[in-house]
Amino acid sequence: MVEKLLSENIDKADALLLGIEYDKTSSFGKGADKGPRAIIDCFDTQLELYERHTKWSPARRLKISSLIVSNLKNKEPELMVKEVSSEITRRINEHKFIVALGGEHSITAGILDAWAKTKFKDQITILQIDAHLDLREDDSDYSLNPSKFAHSCVMKRALEMGFKIVPVGIRAYADFELKTAKENNLTIFEWPCDENSETIDNIVNAIKTQNVYITLDVDGIDPAYMPATGTPVQGGLSWRFVFDLLKEVFAKKNVIGSDIVEVAPRQNDQLTEFGAAQLCYYMIALKFRDKAQI
């Protein structure tokens, strides 16, 4: 029998996988609301307890729990953001390390709204791994029911909240999004880029605060590794580069939380949700690496 990684005791959890089932504003492929359960199932039943990159078994020394927020599917984006913010605020106050699982990228606006209400607001940079800049004011250029909280607007909302942003893997954007990025002096690491230690150092050095929040849209990664996503774009970051980048960010910065979004499971292909589960476990292993030798 496969050993399970998850604990049922949420109250005593060190790390929490918080699944947020939401897919109302996605603009191409649908199904991201099914991502959280698929990722959590892979996490609990398919991963080895031994995390080979960090060379320890977090699930043996930590309590890792999961929780699904399932009552948001039919709610308007504005209300979804408020409810996600409330849920994240509760978990922040419980001092848990949260890896939120989407769901489309719009859920991140609710997460960041919660962090914007903390005393750390001005000391947080968002590391955005993504194929898109997500800097639209709203989605009126392609939607009949536009919202400023659509998935393509999430980083524009983050700027308005006062967060600094470092986008990585970018390879699709509108000219007006690029204008917004330049007006806000964003350092963009577009793909293709040299995937080496110098580039990783440059990315880490572009993060000017000690506290970092990581938002990882799986379309930022080459679809050869993460194919099941709503808005895939050819090219992208390699699997190895993402692991190396995360390792350096966790080593040199204080990662306060993260999310993995836009996993849209498809029939007879579990590669993407399995990869997302691997990334979850890897980030937890990096966050609590000081407990590896206890």
C-alpha cells in the first residue's frame, strides 16, 4: 500500500494545501476548477515520501494537511476574491505555510488581498512564473462579461495593492500590458532566456525584498512538462530550471506563501497534476529544510 502524505488534522498542520475550485473567467480551455482535487490526490497517493532533490522526507517530520474551498464555483469574481481573502487571512493568522491550488489565476488576487492587509505588505515581492504578464485592466477585449478580477488581470491588481513583481517565463502579452510593465519599472525575464546559474542569480537579485510570495502559473513552464492548462503557449521554462530557481529563492529569501494555478486536468493524462504535486512537496521541503536534520 502506498504511504499517504497528508494528515487530517488541519489545526495542527505546519503546511496546508488549500484547494480553491474556481474557473469562471478562464478565456480558452476550461477545467481549472478540477485542478485542486487532482493535485491533492496525486500528492497524497502518488508521491514518494522521500523528496530526492532536498534529500529528506517532509511528511515524516511535518504535518501537511489539505482543505478544499468548493463553494465558489458560480460566484462572481469580485465575491470570490473577498471570500478567498477571508480564508487566507484566517490561515495566515494560524501561522501555516500555505500552498494554494487553483483554479484559474484570478484566485491569486484574493490571496494577495489578504497579504496586503498584513504589516508585511510593503516588504513583499511577488515572483511570478507565467507565460503571460496578466496586466490587463479588465478582460473587456475578449469577454462579454468583463471583470477587473479576471485571470488576465491579476498582476495589475497586485500592482494596485502596492506589491513589487518579478515576472519570469513571459512570452505572450498585449502592447498595453508591456506599457504598464514599463511604467511600473518591472524587470521582466522573458523566455527564451539562458537557463543557467547566472540567470537565476539575476532573478533573485531583482527581488529587492527579503519576503517573497511565489505565484506559479503552470503555463509558465514548457507544455512538454505541464501540458494540461487552459492557456498553453509554446516554449517556456524547463522543469530543471524551475527547480533550480525555486531552490535559490528559498535559500536566499523568506518565502511566505505560494500558489500553483491553471492546472486543467484532462482525460488519460495525469502528467500536469502530478508535476504540480511534485512542486508542492518540493516547496514544502525547501521551506522547512531546517527540520531535515532534527
